[in-house]
Amino acid sequence: MTALGKTGIIVNVARGEVIDEKELVKLLVRGEIGGAGLDVYEHEPHVPNEMLTLDNVVLSPHKAFFTPDSFAALEKVVIGNIRAFFSDKPLLTEIELD
């Protein structure tokens, strides 16, 4: 994260475990990175108390997915998979279970 530098901003909308939040708090407090935007948390739903008071942090309640575009894309995949399944074709998002 230090490679971001003093003006760099880290954004996580993927998985909370991707970022070491204790280290992130240290870097933010020391000004070693510019800021953070988080929609997911390492120990969700708990957000580190230190982050709640930092001016260079934006937090959201795990809602980044909820957009019109994401729902349209989800609908397209679901309908495509249903059509493929009933037509004996490969699914668009097939998962192999071992």
C-alpha cells in the first residue's frame, strides 16, 4: 500500500480480506497514503473504530454492487444460463465442483 504514496487512494469493493486494515489505519494516520474508500471490511460487519474518525476515509455499508447496471448484467447472465440449460448448451458461468 505504501507504493500508493501520500496522494494515493486505495479502494476496496472486492473482499475485506484483501486489505490488512490494521496496516491501512497506520498508513492513513501517518499520512503515508492519501485516503481510502471501503465498501467491504476484513471482519464484516465490524469497521475498525479508528477509521470512523479519519477525514481521509469514505465508508459504505457493502452496497457497491447495488446499481442499475449491475442488476441488468445479473439479469442477462441469469436469463442466459436458464436458456442455455434448457437448450442443453454450456452455461455462461458454469462452475466445476471437484
